[in-house]
Amino acid sequence: MTGPALPSPERIAAVLRFLDETNRLKDTLRSGRTPEGRQESTAEHSWRLCLLVILFGDALEDVDLMRLIKICIVHDLGEAISGDVPAIDQRAGDDRAARERADLVTLCAPLPGDLRAEIVGLWDEYAEARTPEAVLAKGFDKIETMLTHSTGKNPDDFDYRFNLNYGLPATNRHPLLAAIRAQVDDRTRRLDRGWTGPGDR
């Protein structure tokens, strides 16, 4: 019994060159903090996002779990070039998405055409959020960020209240996301010493 054919040496070399470039994501820092107070990397965020998806995968019907995980792995790859922009600093019309997509295309340049098209296609799917997998990826992405904020050793002036409105359109698009969000919001309220009730949101 024979298995799939081995990729050519040229294809292996191209993939390795791409992986060399994506390794920069380990040094791309985000605003989130680890439990010890170190800034997390985008690679760490993407890893825990995928773990989050796997752990809730059995609660998802009519969803291609492998495709969802692929989208989660790919969604921030472009940040390896231009870095991350914290949500609190993002502004409408800042061309951030177009810049990140262009960076992704640059990053994917060493890849064979089929792999390059797949990765850019997954990023586009995430950006457009039209498929069930992309909708879930966007929602889980917001939840992972809020989870990090709720367990990290943050600066004394950290704005927990920002998280209570952060990503609501994305996390309201699926019942599972909303259920997880409710518990994460409860954590956030307990951390926000100035929060007094629903009217103060």
C-alpha cells in the first residue's frame, strides 16, 4: 500500500522559506499580557485561539472544524510584517485590513501557487466573515483576547471597561459565542473596580 507522493525538494524548500518568515510572528507583540506580566506575541494568541476552538468543537454543528482552525491560524499572519494594532487604537478608515492583507501576500511569496492561494483565500474568508467558519473565527478571536485581558497581569490603568463593548457584533453572531462571552464579561466586571451595573456600560 502506497501513501501520498512526497513533495518535491523545491516545494519543501519553498515551504521552509515561508516558515522562516512566519517565525517573525513569535516576536510580534500584542497589548495582552501573560499571567506574569510579559507582553504576549501574536503567535501565542493564535495558538490559544486554536485551542479554544478545539475545546468547543463538539458544540459546533454543520461547521468544518479543520477549516475553522486553518482560518484561526492564518488570520493574523500578516502581522509578522507590520505588527499588531491594539483594538483600542484602531480607527475606521485606517486601511489596516488592506495593509495586513498586502503584508500577507508578501509573506506568502515564497510558497507554491496553490498554497499561496489557499492561505490568502482563508484570510479573505475571515475578513469577509460570510461563512459559518469565518463568523466563528472572528467571534472566538475576540473572546481569546478578552480572556487574555482577564487573566494577564495588566498595568494598573488597564481599561477593563473597554472589553465590555469590545467585539460585540462578532460575538453576538452565534449562540455558543454569546454564551462564552457572558462568562468572560462577568470576569471582566469583577476586575473593573469602577463598574457599578448595567447602566454604567
